[in-house]
Amino acid sequence: MGNDSQNTENRLDKIEKQLDNIAKSLIMGFDSMNKQFDTKANNDDLQRVLGLLDKISKDIEISEDERLVMSHQLTQIHDWVEKAAKKIDLEFAH
């Protein structure tokens, strides 16, 4: 019987070591996940990014509107120069 109890104790020691290794692996995994969560963007970061995107979108819209106005003004100036050139009998090359 002494031998059987020694075998049982050895087996229990091996199981305990395996459980310790599993627990250490889980702890390391959770630590790694926590570090990743710390580096991920939070809601405030996302709101800041969305605000910047909204501002950029508005700036682009304003730039496009300004370009449209300038294009119209240039067309008017071009037409005016052509008419003025005809009136003074000057050939206008485009």
C-alpha cells in the first residue's frame, strides 16, 4: 500500500504542476490582452477622430465651392477679354 500512496502522491504532484503551468499561461495571456486593450482607441479617441473627419469634410466642401466660384469668375473674365479684344480689333489667342 505504501507504494500505491507514493504513486498517487507523485501523480497528484504532476497534476498540480500541470495546473500551475496552465494557470501561468492563462495569466500571461490575460496580461497580454490587457496590454492590447490599453493601446486600443477608446470612445473619446474615436469621437476626436470623427470630429476631425467632419472638419476636414467641411473644409473640402468649402474648397470645392470656392473653386466653383473662381471657375465661374475666370470664365466671365475670359469672355470679357474676348469681347474687349474684338472691340479694339486685337486677336485673342487661347
